[in-house]
Amino acid sequence: MIASTKKKSKKKSAAQRIPTRGEVKATDTWDLASLFADDAAWEQAFKAWEKKIDGYAKFPGTLDKGAAELAAFLKFDLKMEREGERLGVYAFLRTTEDQANSKYQRMAARLQNAASRAGQAASFFQPELMAIPTAKMNRIVGDRKLAPYRLLLERLLRYKPHTLSDKEERLLAMQSEMSSAASQVFRQLNDADMRFGAVKDAEGTLVELSHSTLSSLLQSEKRAVRKNAFQQYYAQYTAHENTLAAALNGSVQRDIYYARARGYSSALDAALFPDNVPRSVYDNLIAAVHDHLPALYRYFDIRRRRMKLRDIHHYDTYVPILSDVKVRHTWDQAVRKVVDAAEPLGSEYCQVMERGLSGRWCDRYENQGKQSGAFSAGTFDGDPYILMNYQGDVLNHVFTLAHEAGHSMHSYYSAKTQPFQYYDYTIFVAEVASTFNEQLLGKYLMERAKTDAERAYLINKEIDDIRATVIRQTMFAEFEMLAHASAEANEPLTLERFKEIYRGLLELYFGPDFVLDDELSLECLRIPHFYRAFYVYKYATGLSAAIALAQRVLGGGDKERNDYLTFLKGGCSKYPLDLLRDAGVDMESRQPVDAALARFSQLVDELDELL
């Protein structure tokens, strides 16, 4: 709901404390019973799975004997992977509930250790597969016994130039736990150890500052609240800047090491290879965003003028421009709007999504030690769970719920339609399914706006979404590209080098009339996605594709809707660019990105007129 802001006369003196995990109502948490009934059931399944690792020993030296032998290995390996996925997701979800809970940290570590051993035991597979002469391999793959695995094998054989010897592959497999150390250091420091203190909100109430509450505080109509929250939050990153820079450098060096070990020309090329995405897609995205940056500068100036600011800072960019309207949605109200907005996708889609969001798919609210942000974790055998840190007064969190529900419904349809080996869609297409739902929600709310002020408010929201998802994520993608290229050119990635690269991008993307606080150069040290390198560009391409597909579905009929639902059911049965082409959008051209940014410019013009 959208309502006028009313000043509160009373001020609370006590800080609003974030509850412990044990204080959260069970109905507000996820029910992981679709994976395991309880920790004891997980323990029993884990021990049984761990014993099966020895089963790999009977397969080395058999793969070139024929289709039956290769099929036997693939069946065993996929069964291990499927059971391991179920174990791994349960352990991971438990760790996110409270990252200071040592019991679940140990559970996840034991699983990771066993998975590493399973990886070592299976590491013979690719070298042995690649050693089979091409003519013989073609005969084996053509056998009907391998029909369920043919696409899987064809994709694996693409890796032949990047596969090492049996001994070398085993050594790389043994490094899996060690190679994740940088990411673990970052997560523990960022989510468990760092404390940000408390700040006063607009009513003078002390609020515990956290990753989650920061987003609410940055939407305060009082500039002093935004500024204080921003500065106090970043003070912790300044205090830990050397450790954080060392962790990020470790992650970059890991990426470069594995790319070079496998014979890729760069870490970026190694990251693009699995999705069969040409480098031109990445380069075109950056070039298109650069060409449209003047519209972003114009928007920042509109924002500054409408907010009656002498100058504009980063902490001024999240509060709605129309500060005399305020939004609040309870969880149930948010679910209702997300479901109603998805009506163009049909009754089955809406009914399944509503059952999950109103039921126990979601871990709804923040608690002490809980992982920050939001995510969806789909599995082949369990419910597609969603972690949220929902704040009812943050409109973005309603859109985040729509976003994560899009992921979960993608998981639902893919697991329902595809066999295990082809159900797990790639991130490239995942970000289409999630942001498509955000497009539907935005249109739904905008059509129901009762006044120009409400419409302007929602236009502002969509502008900020495109800015955050296409433009900001492209800036992140360019940072990743430049940081890795710097290290690949033997330029040490010191704290100062990270800040230098990031500051240059801030100046380019925010423009000459934007005030860049010194603390903002440390933003690059707090982005979790940088520990999964070259991931974030998919947010930008994903929203660009989602805008095109949403317009196609909303302006079309049964065919367009069914094309989109077929895309959701596709899993990874085709390469992502092919799945998107079948759904109606070609991401190898610049056109979808240019169209999304043209819409951004159009919205900026409309906002200026309404204001």
C-alpha cells in the first residue's frame, strides 16, 4: 500500500533489537522437510552417501570399452551428484540461518570435505573420456544406451582442449577446499564478525545497523539519517580494508590460476566458456551502457533538483524522490501482489507460487547471524527455498520477493520437466526468470496507481531498478574485467590498486556532477558476487532479456505465454542463448540492451514531466 507519510510525535528510546534465531516464529521460517526431516535424517543419509564414494574405484580403465560401461559410470555419478546436491543444499541452508552456529558450519564443512573426496575419486573421468580416439568416441556416443546422456557428453567433449592428465586433474580436485578459503574469509568477516552498531532513524529510535537495515535507513527522508548510516556502515569496511582486499585478491588469483592451468586465454574467457557465450556479448553490454550514460547523469540531476539538494551523494540515490509518500506491505500483502501480478502466466503458475510463498518455502525475516541479502535455492528433489531479510517498509523487498519467486518457479518447472542431468539451468537464464517477474509486478502496480504522485513513485522505482540491474551491474562487471586483467598483466592487486580501478569506474558511471565520498571506493570490497567472478553481467543481460520477453508476453497471446513457460521448463537442455532465442529474444545482438536503456531514458523523461 502507498500512503502519505505522517510524522510520529513519540520517540522510542530503546533500540530495535534484531532477534536471535531461536526467537523467530517457526511459521516465519522455511521447512526443510522436503530435503530431510531433521538433522538426524541428514546425518544418516550423509554417512550412507559418504560410503558410496568408494564405488568410483571400479570405473577407471573401463570407459573406452563401450557404451554400456560409460552409461554405467554416468548413472552412478549422476546418482551421487543428485544425492550430494540434496545433502549440500540442506547443509548450506542451515548455515545461512545463523552463520555463527558452529554445528551447521561443521555440517557444511564435513559435506564439503566428502564432496572433495568424491571429486578426487571421479577426477579420472574427463581425462579418460578425452583420451578415447575421436572416431571411437563418436561410435560410443551414438549407441542408444547413451541416448539419455548424449547432450551431456557432447558438452563435456567441448572441454577436451582444457582437460589435463589424470594426475593433474586429481591435484586440481584436491584443491577445492583450499581454493574456497578467500570466499569463506569474506563471508565470515562480512556476515558474522563485523558489527555496525546502532543509529537513529527518522523518529529518533535507535536501530541496530546491519546489511539489511541499511537499505531501509538509506530510504529515510531525512538526509542526516542516510548520511550517518552510510558513514557508520562504511567505517567497518575502512577498519578491515586490508583484510578484505587480501581476500578479494585471493579470489581473483584463484580464478586466474585455474584459467591458466586449463589453457584458457583469460579468466573471463574461462567463465564464458561453459555457457558457450561469445566475448562479444560481454563487450557489447559494456559498450551499450557507456553509450547511454548521459541519460543516467540526467536522472541524477532530476533527483538532485526534486530533492532540493545542493549536491548529490551516493546515500541520496536510494530514497524515493517523492519523499512525501511511504510504502508498507506486510508479508501477506506482498505475496498477494506478487501472485496477482503474475496472472498473465496462467493459473498453474500462480497457484504453485502462492502455495510456496504463503507456506514454508521462505525464511522470511532477519535474525542475528543470518546471511544477508536474499536468494533462491532450488533442488531436483526438494522445494525451491527462498531466503529473505524482509523489511515491510522497503518497496524493493516486495520486488525482491517477486525476483526470488521467479527463480523458484524456474526451478519448479525445470525439475518437473527435465531429467536430473538437464534440469539445473544456468545463471545466464536464471536472471531472466527472476527479473521477468519484477517487470510484471512493476506494470501491475503502475496500472493501479491512483494519482500522478503514485505513478511517479513507481516510475522512479523502475528507473532505479534498471539503474541497479543493468547499469550498476555492468559497472561491477567492468570492475571484474579490469581487476582480473590487471592481475593477468602482473599488476599486483593491492588495496590501493582496487580503489584506483573502482574510483575510475565511479567517476565514469556517476558523472562529473556527482559527489563521490571517499568511503565509496571501498564498495568493491563488500560485494559477495565478486567471489563468483563474472557472474554479475548476467543480471544486466537478464533484465534486458526480461524486459523484451515481458513486453512480448503482455502484448501477445497463448503462443507468447507458452513460449515463455517452455523456456522455464527448459532447464539446461539447450545452451542459454538458444533457449532465449526460442523464447523470442536474441542476446547476441546489442538490441535488447539498447532497448532496455532506451526505456530507461523514456522513463526519465516521463518522470521529469510528472515532477
